[in-house]
Amino acid sequence: VVPRDDLVDILTPKVKYIAPGLVSAQGGTEITIFGEHFGLTDSSPAVLIDGEPCGATRWVSDGEVVCENAPAKPSGTLLGLAGGQISVRGYDTPSFFPSFLSYV
């Protein structure tokens, strides 16, 4: 038997990689997030890229979520690497991912 606290750690959503790796600074790029524990059914995921919400987010499977409209970078902002976070219903803490993508 696995203690509840350990089970939560095991099943916490985790991002493994993101495609594409290059995102338009003008916004609108579709980004697919691959990982695990995004929910066995539609978990109403919320995704932030560099602190800004995706225009729309679509749950595909337990291992895939799509950000259908990546946020734009404000004019005059430095471009480059960006990270983000994904929040899944049922988990109190969002899962953060490092700089898997780059604004160009």
C-alpha cells in the first residue's frame, strides 16, 4: 500500500517536452505539451506560457495537452527562452516546466 502523500507525488502532472520548440512572438502558435498525469478524462487544464495564459487549452489525453493559441510577447520585450506551468483539476499545485520553448 502506497501512503496517500507518496501517491500524490507519483501522480502529479509532469511535463516532459513541448513541440514546437520555437514560438512566434506575435502569438497564436499551437503548442503541444507532452507529459504524464494530465488526467484520464478531460481535466480542464490551464496552461501559462511565460506567465501568460494560452488563449484556449485542449485536453487530448493523460499524456497530451494542446495550447491552441500561445500568448504574444509585448512589443519591446526581449525574446528567447520561456517556461510555463500547467494546472490540472484535482491537483492543488501547478506543474512548472523549464525553458522548453523559445520565442522568435
